Amino acid sequence: GARERIAAYADMPWLHAVADKAASALAAVEWTLSVSKARGAERARRMKNAQRAGFAERKSILARLRAAGELIPVEQHPFLDLMDAGNSFMTGLGMRKTTMLHLDLEGEGFWLKERSGLQVPIGAWPIPPDWIMATPTPSDRRYRVGFRGWQGWIPDTEILWFQNHNPSNPYGRGTGMARALADELETDEMAARMVRQTFF
């Protein structure tokens, strides 16, 4: 199950080494925020072509805007604060790394949003995939969450769901490295059992 696959990170040194290296590298990425504003313009504009471009093209577009003095860095924003602060238990780096491990190992990650009195998200709490017992459906827009003896329903507006979509069921739960490994080991065990039954 999902709990065992996530726990394999702590129990299997080679899986830990691979997953930790990838998650640490991705979690260490520095988040930045900029706006594009043409000289003399009163308002910033959305640069859809930069947002949707591939890495090399986006880098070129941003360099061109920066050289023209039209790219203005945003130093303070609630999103940047959230990504940096994480929550009251873990730093932003720890929050991002935990999420990347959930994504790599199980194929999905979840954040429970912590909001201020003004309903602005000020923190995010990673939820292990095995705590999510049911995801939203068209008729019920809530997550069913269970931890130890507690179970409850949380509206979909309060949880952010990251997924590595499973191509065989892109609308279901995600799929990750540990799940694929578990499936492969199960297949190998079934094959070994068939060989033993056939020849021995």
C-alpha cells in the first residue's frame, strides 16, 4: 500500500539515495516572481508567451525583457512568503522536499492550506498520500482524510493536489517510482512462483 511505499524511503538505502537526491535538488530551486511592464505603461501585463514557453525560450524572453528594463522583480508577495516559510513545523525547503518525495515515491502530493484571517494562504502542510482516503468527485467536492484514529472531510478549496498522472487512468490517483517498483517486485515474485510450480 501507499504507506509501505512511502516508508520504503526510510527502509531501503538505494531508494533513499535516489529519491533524496532528486527531491533535494528540486526543493532547492529558488522561487522568484517578476512582472513585465513596458516603459511608460501604468500597468503590468501578463506574458502568456513566456509562461507557456519551454525552458530555453522562456529564459531568452526573460533576458530580453530584463535588458529592456521591462522585467521588474517582485520582492514581497504572499506566494513567495508561503514557499519560503512552509509552516510552523517545517521550513519551506522541508515542505517542498517532503512534497517532492511524495510525488516521486507515490506519484502524488497534497498540501493542506493554512489561511490568515483575511483567507490568504500563509502556510502549507504536506499530507502523506496514504492519509487521503477519498478524493473529490463531481458530486462531492471534498477530500476524506484519515490520520491515526481521526477521519474527516475537507473541502477541495483547502487542499492542493499534485499528481504524476497515471496514463492508464489520468483521472485517478497518481503513480510514482516506489509504486512501479512494488508492482515490478510483485510481478517478479509471481513469475518465480510460476517457475517453481512448473519445474519443481
